[in-house]
Amino acid sequence: MHFLAAATQSTVDRLKAIPADVWLKFAAGVGALIVAVIVLRKLARMNRVLLGVIVLVGLSIFGLSWVYNRDEPAWATPVVERIAEFFPSKGKGAR
């Protein structure tokens, strides 16, 4: 029994040693997950064509932002380089 109390105390001490900003980030992540589930449940009842248009427009804005600012992640660089030939870029001057 004494061993269990010592192990529990050690765990409590470890939890107290975790900085407050880690707990805030954890709470924000859990909150974002809950919001995402609620939004996805609402979207599941939506017209599929309208949902497809909304997703397409959203992904296009996101992708074109990568092309313009050239701040894409490393895994997307090959695709963005090919697309960037056809669109303006923030880093390039006038041709």
C-alpha cells in the first residue's frame, strides 16, 4: 500500500511540474477537437454539392496562398513549384 501512495505522489508531482502553457495548449486542442466534431456533424446533413463547392473554394484559397507566398510545407513543394509557373508570386518581380 505504501508503494502505491509513493507512486501516486510522484505522478502528482510530475503533473504539477508541467508548465501552465502546456495545459492551455492541451485544453485548446481538446476544444478544437470538440468544435470540429460538432461542425462535421452539421456538415454531414448538408447538401453534398454545396459542401463540395465550399471545400473546393476553401482548398483553392489555401493552396493559392501557398503559391503566392511560397510558404508551403516541404512535402507540397514539388506540386506548388509546378503550379507557381502559372500564377503570380509575392517573391518574384514583374517579368
